[in-house]
Amino acid sequence: MDILGSFWNFLSFMFWTFVLVAYLMVLFSVVIDIFRDRSLNGWLKALWLVFLIAVPFLTALIYVIARGKGMADRQVSSAVQDRAMTDDYIRNVATTSSPSQEIAQAKQLLDAGTISTSEFNSIKAKAMGTTSYSSRDTV
């Protein structure tokens, strides 16, 4: 067994594995972009997919050349939208007051006559994470 021969075989195997993985990443990116693009109607999406199945390498190359800028714009738009949703969620969770603050605010509203005792008990139960109290459970 020739050591150099096995080394070059191994190197060749690694290279073609890299090429295959890179090609699959491009192919999946193209398919995802086809479905993400709202400007394409259903027939054009189907046509692109048929060509991707029939002549995958050439079609993926043509798609990236012809619609590459749009792909990047749609990906950036999706990332910005995801980031905005994440920021809204974090802002919503971070600004939630503690249960004692919610109960204190509800008590102030009760003392001012803005809410009834049953509403106070409901707010209190929600803040404490229990089921709401009925008006007969009040002390």
C-alpha cells in the first residue's frame, strides 16, 4: 500500500465532501428563497423547483446569478424582522412588574374605588399565579 496514494485519496475525498456540502447548502438556500419570495407566483415557484430537480447544478447557479441580490435582501429583511420580534419579546418580559407591585397597584385602585373587590382578587390571583378567587373567598 502506497502511503502517498492513500494520502491523496484521503485529500481528494475531503475536497469532494466539502464541495458536496457546499452545493447542498446553496441548493437548500435557493429552495428556501423560492418559497420566501412573495413576488413570485405559484407557477414560477413550481417552474424553478422543476428545473432544480431536472438540472440542479445549472439551475442553482442561474438562480444565484439572476436573483442573488433579491436573495440577500429577503434574508436581511427576515433577519431584521426576527430581531424586532425578539427585541419586542425581551422588552415585554423585562418590563413585567413583580407580583407585589401588581398587587400594590391593584390595592390602590381598590382603595380609590376604581375596581371592585372581585376584580382585585382576580388581579391578585393572577399576580400570584393561582386561580382567581371568588367574591365569597374574601376576608
